[in-house]
Amino acid sequence: MERLDKKLGTITSLPMILLLAVGFLAPLVVVAVFSIMPPKVFSIMNVPDFSAYADFFQQGYYKSLLWSVAMAFISTFILFLICWPLAFGMAKVFGKFTLVLTIAVAMTLIVSENIRLFGWVLTLMKGGLIDGYLRTWLGLRLEGVLYNGTIIVFGLIYVYFPFMLFPLAQGIAMIPEDARQAAEDLGASPFRILWEIDLPLASPGIVVGSLLSFVLAAGALAESKLLGGQAIIVFTDEVETAFTYGQNWPLGSALAMILILIIGILAFFTISKIDLDSMMGRRR
Amino acid sequence: MHTTPILYLKNIVKRFDDFTALDNINLEIFEGEFLTIVGPSGSGKTTLIRLMVGMDEPTEGTIWLRNERIDQTPANKRPMCMVFQSLALFPHRSVGQNIEFPLKIKGVSPKVRSKRALELLELLHLPKSFYNKRISQCSGGEQQRIALARALAFDPEIIFFDEPLSALDYRLRKTLEKELKDLHERTGKTFVYITHSLEEAMVMSDRIAIMNSGKFEQIDVAEVIYSKPVSRFVASFMGEVNMFDFKCDSKGDIKIDDVEIRSSVLTKDTKKIYSKKAKGALMVRPEFVRFNKAKETNDFQIRGYLRAEYELGSRIQYEVDTLGDSRVIIEKLREDRFKGKLGATVVIGWDIKHTHFIPND
């Protein structure tokens, strides 16, 4: 019986495995191979050469990588701070209102990210919505809001908000209420309950939410282009330029591989640090 | 022995919207006693315990810990704690860390903490190797003891128990009931236990409080609750019981359908008690009813036929249907087994001293 189950498992998962192999793994392999081709070639039938990776250091691409990672880190951290109380409310306090909130937040995902960001640009730009009203009514000007690092971080927080909020709410919902009550009963202050009970027991949600926001933010492009006006060149921008304007596929591939590698290592490291199963008290 | 009230509840009322969960509760809990609150589900016992621990506030009334009013004090500031029905152990912490939790909150040093945790493990008959175990690796009975150890580590004035044994199997429950009573004697702490099983209450408690629809029906020692219940509810709550409705005339003579009463047993005093309330019930426990031998007579006597016989292990239970409508339950020890055939006509009876009078409400 068990053997049959195993066979069935392999057979039923076969279409998905094939799809992943063709749609996900194959392009990745192509990119990996391109990254070790000599500069500016359009075929993978050349003698391998690591000049594209050398360019990463020599031509200062690591600076934009640092920018990307730093902004992803900051926005993830701020997202966590903003989302925790809201997620806590959704999971434990709001009741029926949670559904309204869920729908409202999920609705934002229906409209394309670029359009929403353009909306912000129109709102915040010089001569835009806010600036225009301020000028007409109060004679004040709103300047210098757009086209800097802060507004890019704002854009990242705004766009990736649901990706932190929902996993976090899920994680908080898994905190057993009686454990919180028992902690209070045994003398713990609200802060101690947060520290000793809530944060560790919600950590699967925290990890998933943070990882999603971080990975997405590190690979984000539109925020820096639209809101940032390329005041800061993020790493994905460099990748895009290499592929399009630069017509240097090996360089683009090498930069992409570096991003994939760094984020991959980070993700595996974080997930392996936290034993999801034992945290849930299931097994060890 | 128990003379000082440690906790005093005065005129406690708790309402949820239109529903009155607790209706004017007054209760004194004495220092060092083992009090069990018993009631069916929905009787308000959990609501009551939550008020005492501080997880909820009463709508009306006050709670006093010795001379200090505490009904508005939050749970984390009250020197008492609860063992939850679910136990509420922290799944992400080891056994040792669970037990040490209240000490950690109090800011006790790690060295002293772990020493105390090991002492408590020993007190609760758990091996020291459990200190580093995960909660999920422990059995139901072990988790029970860990929850108790954690409560004791808090060193509370009173420990409350919210049906912590209800999820365990029969044998383990019996063992832990006795262990709990033993632990109560050794620690000298005040234990307040709630359960829906009066049997469980009987084994452990100094006093039992019977609760029904937000009120106490009776608070007394087990012996009195069993043999002299104040109401039909209390009488029928514990085990089997036979109750007979009676009517009383103006002279104090009583009439019960089917039952012959020896007139000499109705003394002036008993008549006085009965005639105050014209209606009520006579109660007799199954173990006090006997099968009459030939020519033997009893204070109370019924004719009927033997309907059924059940094995209860240590005892045997009989059902006798009377010529009227009622059914009488009789229990005999195995050695006193009645050798009648099913369907045979029998005469059964009992003495006035085993009869208890319950007035109608």
C-alpha cells in the first residue's frame, strides 16, 4: 500500500516537475552558462571566461548591490514594525473587521504595481496633487519629496506591505491564546508576553513575511525608476541595462547570478536557523 | 483547622449581555484547604475561576484576598495562578524553561532557577533528565505534572485548577487525583479545583461546592454532600440515587405512592420537619436498600419485581420496578449477592436512618 502511494506520488507530481524543469530550471541554467561567456556574445558556444564577474568588482556594480540590499533590509524592518500591530489586531482582536481589511489590502494587488507607483508620482511631484493644493490654498511648496533614497524605501514598504502583513497575521493567529493567558497569570507584563511568547511563537510568520518582503524588495526595480527617478541605481537596474542598453548578456547574466546567489544563501540560512517544526511543538 | 478566609467573594454577579453567568455568588475560601467547585458545563464555574484568577472582572461585587480588595487587579499582579484545562504549556520552551518561567519573570538568577526546577521535578516524581526535554516529547500525564510544577514555581497563595485531568484516561486520572491530594498535603497551599465530576471532587477535596446555573446549591464536606444533599440537583449529581415524591397532610402524616411506611418511624420531630413543607422528596442511596427475607419488615417498604441486574465490578446493581410507575436502584456488594430470578416478585425496604428529606424548592 505504502509502495503504491509512493509511486502515485511520483506519477502525480511528474507534470509539475516537468513544468518546473522547463519553465524555471532551464532558463536559470542558460543564465548561469551565459554568465561565464566572454563579453558581448549572444551564443553559449564560446570558450568560458569569468570577465563578467571581474567587471562586478572592477566597474563598481557591487555599490548598487549594496544599495539594493540595504534598502531591502530597511524596508523589511520598517514593514515588520508597521505590520506587527495591524497583523496582531487582524489575528486576535478585530473579528469580522479582519475580513474587510484583508479584502482592502488584497485589492491593492489587483492594480498593477507600476500604475500605483505612477499614482504616487502624480501625487507627490512638483506641480502634482499635493504640491498644487498647497500652493493654491496656502502658498506653500512641496519640493524634494521624490527622487531620493527615502522615497524608494517608502515605495518598497508600500508595494510589499501585503507580503509582510498576511504571513505575519497567519503567524500570530497560531499563537495559542491560553499560552498568552498562562504567561500573564504567571506574572508576565505585556512586554514580557510579547518577548517570551508572541515573538517566538509567531516566528514562522515573521520569517516567511520578512523573507518574502526582503527578497522582493532586493529584486525591485520600479520603485527606484519611478519614485527614485534613478537617483539611486539599484542592482536590478544594472542587470536590465546590461541586457538591454548595454547589449552585454554575459554581464547581465553574471550580475543576475550574483543576486540569486546572495539571496539564495540568505534565504536558506534564515530558514535553516529556525526549525519550523520544533517551533510548532510538533516533533524534533 | 481552616479558619482564616484567604479569599472572599462578596455578592459576585457576572453578566454577558443578557446572560447572567454568575448570580450573586458568596464564597469564603480558607487558607490551606482543598476546595472543589463542581457543576455541569454551563453552570458558571469556569467564569467564576476566571474572575478569581483575574482574567475577567465581575459586573458587580467584590473579591478580597485577606484584607486587600483585588477584583480590579490584573492577573499578572495577583499572587495566584491557574493550571489550565489545556495546561497551556509553552511549546517553544523546554520542560525546564517552562517550569522556570515564573522565576525568570521575577528576575531570579539562572542558577537558582534551575536548582528550583530540578527540585520541583523531583517533587512531582519526574526524572531530572526531563529538564532538557521538549514539551512535545512528554506524555499527557507528564505534561500534567510539568504544568503543576510551573504553577508551584510561581509560589502562589492559591493554585486554581480548571479541569486539568479531564483529557486523561481513567487510570491515569485516578493516579493523578491521589497525587494531587498528596501534593496538597505536602505543600500546604490552598487549592481550588473545578470539575464536572463529583467523584473526582470526592477523592481530593476538603470541601465541595456544588454549582448550578450561576449559583451555589450547597457547599460542604464530601460526606454531607453525599448523604444529606439540600436539593434534588445535588442528590442526583453524584452517582445513583432513589428519590420518592411525597405529599404531607396537615397532621404531618406523609404519603408516598407504592411505599408502605411504618407509622412508628414518624416521630413528632420528623413530622414537624415534613409538615413545614407540604411537598418534597425522600432520598435513599442504592447501597442502603435491601431485599427483604421472609417476614422481615422495614421502616419503608415497597413491592415490585426484579427487572434487571448489572455487574459493576466490586458491586452488583439491581433495578426493581414497583407496581406503580417508579423504579428503584439497589446496589449490593458481591458477597451479599441477591439470588432472585429476573421477573420475580420482591419486597425491598430501608431504614429511616438512611433516609434523607429534600424539600421542594
